[in-house]
Amino acid sequence: MISEYAEYDTFKTGVSLMTPVIENTLFIGGAFQYKTTDGYLENLSSGDEG
């Protein structure tokens, strides 16, 4: 499992799992990751950040 927080309200989290189907022979796994950020640019025409 991983979680990070950085500048510009950047947040990232993820998790991965792996489990044996046949002991010491065949494994199955999966992963998920999510990231969101406010960015670092400012829209000068509207004043909105994004």
C-alpha cells in the first residue's frame, strides 16, 4: 500500500494484492492506483486555478 501527498493538493494512493492459486506455481494479483491534483497553472482569462 502506498499513499503520498505533495504540493498543489496532489494526492496519490494505491494498493496491490497477489495470492497463490496453485501453491508455489500459479499466482493471481491485481493493483489499483488513484491520483488527483489541483495542478500548477492559473487560467488568467477567468481567474480560476486548474
